[in-house]
Amino acid sequence: MKHASLPAQSDSTPGQSDSPSTSQFSSLFAAGTLALVLGGCGASIQFLHEADTRFEHCMALDYADETAPAVRRQVRRACWVEWVAHYTYGQTRDRVSHAQARVAILSASDTAPIPSASTASPAQP
């Protein structure tokens, strides 16, 4: 048994093609490119999380000094120096200024007293 095939029907008028025009394609391409570019700008959530985690780690080292003096100044200084060098993008100014202040304090001579981390903590909103 043979099936008769129906001719393909088109909604387009004679002389027009069913494919999108070049201007429609270029507009769609431009919109897609813009969405990709804008979506890629700014700090990623993963990067911000990593920066927050490292900041809290450095803070914990500062507080550990009060209870465990074995955490040496060089270790705490290295933590803050690394944070300032690699993790300030996308962070608030108070965190950046706090980290820079900790680097300055910890870079002072070994005979200088180190202010308690609780007195040098960033301002709370």
C-alpha cells in the first residue's frame, strides 16, 4: 500500500524564503554576544567566596595569636600580603583597608607591639 505524499505547505508568500533574514540573524548574534560579555564581567561568585574564605582565615590567624602565640608574625603577615595581592577585586573598601593596615602593622619591626586583632577589626555597618 502506497501513501500519497502531500506537497509541503508554506506560510510565506511567493518570492520570500522561510529562513531568517541576514539582519535578523545579525541582531540575534549581537544580542547573544552582548549577553555573554555582560555575563562574564565582574567577580565570579566562586572568586568572591574564595576571597571571603581567605579573609576569614587571616582574621582567624590574628585572633589565634591572642590564644596561641605560636602563630608567628611572619605567618600572619604572609596571609595578609597574599590576600592584598590576589583577593581585593570585588571586595569592600573596609576589608581592603583593614588588610592593608594589618600588613603595615605586621611589617613593623619585631620589637613593636602588635595591636590586638579585636581592636583592629574592620568597621561594622
